[in-house]
Amino acid sequence: MPVSHHSVELGTVLTELGSSVRLMAGGSVDLTRPVCGATVWVPGDPVPADTSVIVVCTGLRAGIEAVFPVLEAKGSRVVLLCGAPNGAEDIDATRVADNVVGVVGADAGEVVASVARSSQSVEEAVSRRLGALQRSLSLALSDPAPIPALLIRLKRVSNATTALIDRHGDIVHATGPLPRTLLFDEISSTKADTQTLDIDGWRGLAARVTDPSSPDEHTGWLVVASRRPDFPDVYATSAVHVAASLVEANQRMGVLVRQQERAVRAAVLEQALALRRERHDAELAARVAGLGITFDTEVRVAVAMFARSPRSDQRRQASDSLANSLGQILSAAGYPSLITARGNGVTFLVQCGVAALQRLLGAHEGELPPLQTGIGRTVTTVGAVVDSYNDAQLAVRTLRRVAQEQRLMVYEDFDFATRLFADVGLERMVAWAEDFLKPLADRDNLLAGLRSYFEHDQNVNVAAEALSIHHNSLRYRLTKVEELLTINLKQPAAVSSVFLALTAIDLTREPGALKRRASRSNDELPVGEVGAARGVTGFGSDGRGDIGVAFGPER
């Protein structure tokens, strides 16, 4: 935008030039003379016709005689001689005539710039000064520690002590001593965006710093204070507002960086979870190592599900929030991790011993929503990530079916049957169980009797009482089960087969259900089959079913 100038008194121009200018001809009455801008003149150029423009003469090393054409031209001008040329002290008064002549120690460019600044309108001058202020403070964002660097620059600009105070009243960064308690009591008593402070001889300004993730909330205050009685002035006030906006911008950039890093880590974990049986993927292993996880020490996959499922319209937000909280907890403890939001909870790969992980989750239990957490076997290669994930998933299912009050289960806690499921594969065991129990699919009373029989340690009388039927009726039902399944419940092999089949069904169905759902969508496929069905690495929509579905990196 072009800069407009207006007439200004010569005295204002000379004040802008400061001690570098000395008048050789002209009196105090000339200081009120209106001038508008300046032009540079060198010997040989035509003399400017506009007498309101200051003539800045340069190139006069040959002697003062070179400026005579300007002094002798028609009209009265303001003439400034650059570089104090030889003979300037001896200018003949007849040569000066009605001109105002001065000698300037600065070069011609500096003189013209000073004249231009003093000739600007008030609005433009303020705008340029604020622009220079913002550029100066913005340079701090390129520093490796941008916030401390910004506070130091703000201290220099405002000549006052600066500090960043969080919402709890703790000083995050400061450039000097401040009465923290008194300041916090004052600034926390109102929700105003800006507050003027006058406490115990300290005067200053506090600007509220908005939380980038929630515009209605705040992360703290930027405080500038001094013991000077005239503080803060307009310039310092502007500096505080500019600095506060830069703090918010830095926080927003930090949030974006964390979101991008989390998306990258989630994508790598999803790819590892989607590996099929051909699990030798050197490129993926290198990507995992590049994110800080090596397999030379203990690495586990954990699945954390909400103990009470959020409403469907809040599930995505709740899972994202849980992933963010767990990520911060693990990062603060120094444990490298990859985290992804899946279905009704999160899945994370973490380089941490199982005992240390249990202690960490227990220590932060009050900060997290009620969870049921499963931890899989130790991972030694990237190809084993999917096995540990299946373990963790099976642990959560077991907690939900048979130990709802228990909050955590580890692979090492599995009984023989559950470990068998983990190593063989739950989906395969379920398929075998459905085939084995298929003759009972339409016989709910027989299935209920069989289930009660095993739930009550094969005690017919207790099991019959639980079903509110006569014990002979239960014996009849068990006999029909033996006929339909062609087994003998007195034989250990038959007992173990029925027990394992019922357990497999219970882990993937509602209690008492046996009939398989009509069809399985890709969301219900076991891990390792999802990528094949979709042609991608397991990314999907909001989770459905027990195993959960991954959020893609865009989530």
C-alpha cells in the first residue's frame, strides 16, 4: 500500500534527525515552516521546483560552490548538506538569501527516511511501529525454546519483568522475580481477557492465553509488571497483546505437531497389527525403530477398553481423549510408545516392563476413566506385535465375561484354556467350537443345562437348582447332549472338549448364545484378515463389535 505524507513543520523534521543536524542559516521562525517530503540532489541535476520539499544535497566533496545553483534558484527552500562539505561554515549570506541551510552528519538515505517518518500520518506511523514490534517478537518463534525467548524479547521491549503463569498459578517461565501469589489472586478473580494490575507497588498487565483445543478455556496468563509508576504505557500494552497472540500461536503449532506425530505413530502401529502370517517386514521394523521402539528390551501390546461404554455419538471423542492422556502419561514416564484409538478404547505398543506398566497405570488411575486393560505377551520382533495384540484383546474379553470387577489382566495370568486360545487363535477356536456344538444351536434348553452343569463344577443337583428344574430333568438334558454330540461326559476328553468349546463361545457371544451372526463384516474379521479384505492396513470407521476398529491417521 503506498504511503501518504502530509505537511509537517520543519522543527518536527529536525527533531526526528536529532543531533546529526545543525542549522547554518535560518532562525526560530523557520522552525514552523511547513515541508512535505525530501528529495536528493547531486551537482548537475535540475533544481526541484517544489519549494515545500527539502533538498538533500550530496556529492559536494569538490567544495561548497557546487550547491550554489540550488541556493540561487528562484524561491525559498530548505537545503540540507550531507557530510559537512568543506567551506560550509563560510557560505556567503548573499548566496543563502531566504533559504534555510543546515549541515547533516548522516548520509542522504538516512535523512530522507527520517523526513518520511516525520511526515507520515499518525495512523500510518502507529501501524508501522506495531508492525515492527510484531516482527521483532515473532523472531522468537524460530528459537529452539520459543516461549522463554519470547519473554526475554518482551522484557527488552517493555523494560519490565515478564512471566507466563499457568491456570493453577504456577510460573512456567519468568524473566525475574514477581509476587506470584498476589498476582494469581488478582488475575484468577475474573474471566476478562486483559487485566490491569496494581498490587503492592507492582503495576502491569495480564493477558489471558486461550487453550487451543478449547476456545472457551484458557491455559494461563501472560504477565508483564514493573514498579514504574507510569507503567504500562501504550507501547508496552500493545507488546503484551502481540506476545500473547504469539504464545497462543505457538501452542496451536504444538498441538498440530503432536497430532501429526500421533497420527504417524498410530499408522505404524496399525500396519504392525494388520500383518498377516508372512510377518517379515524389514521396512516396517525400521519405521518402528525410528519412532523410538526397539525389541532388545521388553515390549508389550496393551488394549485399554472403557469399563462403561460411552454413548455412540461420544465414543470417538472419548477414545481420542483417552489416547491423548495415555500418550502423555507414557511420554512423561519416559516409555516410548505407539498409540491408536480403536473402537471402545485404545491400543498401544509400549517399550516397558509389565510390572512397571501396571504401577504406572495404577498411579494414574484417578486421572483416567474406569478401564479394563489387557496386556499381551512380550514382543521380540515386529511380526509378533499382532500376537501380543490378540493376547491383550483376549484378556479384555475374559475380564468382561468372567471377572468384571477386575481391571487388568496380563498374558502370564491366563489359565491353561485361555493360553491355548491365545496361541491357537481365538477366531479359529470359535470356529471349531461352533462346529462342535452345532447340534445344539436350536436347542437352547439343552445348551443352558450343559452350561449350568459346568458352571457348578459338574454337580447335577446344584446346577438343577440354579435352573429351577428337577435334577432328573437336568440328567435327561445332559443325556440328550451326549446323544447329539456323540460324547460321554464321564470321559475326561469329552469334558475338556465341551468346556473349551463353551469358553470360546462365551468369549465372543452374549452369555447363552451359540448361533453365529448372519455374516461378518470387515470390522469383525480377526486382526491379520482386515488388511486383506480391504486392501489397506486396517483403517476403518468407528469401531463396532468386541475387537474394535482402528481410527485412521486423519482421526
